[in-house]
Amino acid sequence: MAAGTANLSEKMVHPAVKPLSDLLGTWKGEGEGFFPTISSFNYSEELQFTHSPNKPVIAYSQKTWNLKSGQPMHSESGYWRPKPDGTIEVVIAQSTGLVEVQKGTYDMKEGVVKLKSELVGNASKVKEITRVFKVENYELSYVVEMATSVTDLQPHLRASLKKL
Ligand code: HEM
């Protein structure tokens, strides 16, 4: 990207979103799912962070596919609202019907966003969800942990994506 283009797009980012501007764009990669009660699986994923320069919010969406068959799997979308004090609140609606309100912190010097559910709604067995995202050298990785009515907080997903 030409230096002039980068400067222009940086200027067009809302000040509240600017600390997280490394996230903006489309990411593609692969992940692995596991949990003590299920068989492990592998998936491909496309994830997008977009935003309008006049809004202090990042729109988030992701879709996944079974790595072997190509069949669609889980998808979800929501909004990330970073605050100037380094805290962030996130709402996510999942294709399964489950909804999350997540609260946490971001530290973009370390390239880390940490989220913990304050509310999990319309879920049959999920009690808690944590999400940790790391961004470094155009690579985005995350770990999602969940607790259910029968299993303590443990990893369910781990993925690594590259910026397109
Ligand atoms: C299983 C929740 C994301 C694929 C499960 C189970 C729960 C769950 C509660 C059942 C566990 C049990 O029975 O003990 C969630 C939550 C997610 C999430 C809260 C996001 C925060 C995903 C994603 C994928 C996925 C992104 C696919 C890429 C699966 C599969 C199973 C499963 C394949 C096993 C189903 C089966 O064996 O019947 N998930 N999930 N999940 N999840 Fe997720």
C-alpha cells in the first residue's frame, strides 16, 4: 500500500477506534475446536472487522467452514466498542441463537484484547465464555474458552488468521 493511502485511511478512523486499527480488515485462516465432551474438529474461517469513520464502534463478523468437507459451520457477528480508558465492550450474536455481552480490556502495545462474558443469553448449557485475541505482524490468533453446566472453563477454539 502506498504511504499516502495508509495516511489517508488512518485519518479516516474514528479516534475511539484508532488504537485498534490494526484489527480492521479481512482475515482468513484455520482453527481447531475441542472440548472434553466432543470430538476435535478443524475449520477454516473468514473474519472481518469494519467501521464507519463517524462511529466509535467496530463491526465484527466471522464465518467458518468444515476444513475437510467445506460445509458451513458456526457463524457470528456483533459490535466492538473500545473506550479511551483501555476497556472494551463487545456484543455478539451467534448462528446457534446464543448471545453474548463481553467486557474486557485492550492493550495494543502488546497487541492483546481480553474479553470475559458478563452475560450469556439464550444458551442451553453455556455458562461463561472468554475470548483472547492477539495481533502481531499481520497475524491474528485467538483462543475461546467456555464453561458449561457440566464442564469448567476450558478451551473450545484456537485459530490463527492472516490479513488479506
Ligand atoms: C460443540 C458452544 C463456537 C463447532 C459445542 C457445545 C457447545 C458449544 C456448548 C457442546 C458441548 C457439550 O456438549 O458439552 C460454542 C460457543 C462458541 C462455539 C459458545 C463460541 C463462543 C464454535 C465454532 C465452531 C463450533 C466457531 C465451528 C467452527 C462445534 C462443534 C461441536 C461444538 C463441531 C460438537 C458438536 C457435536 O459433537 O454435536 N459448542 N461453540 N463451535 N461446537 Fe461450538
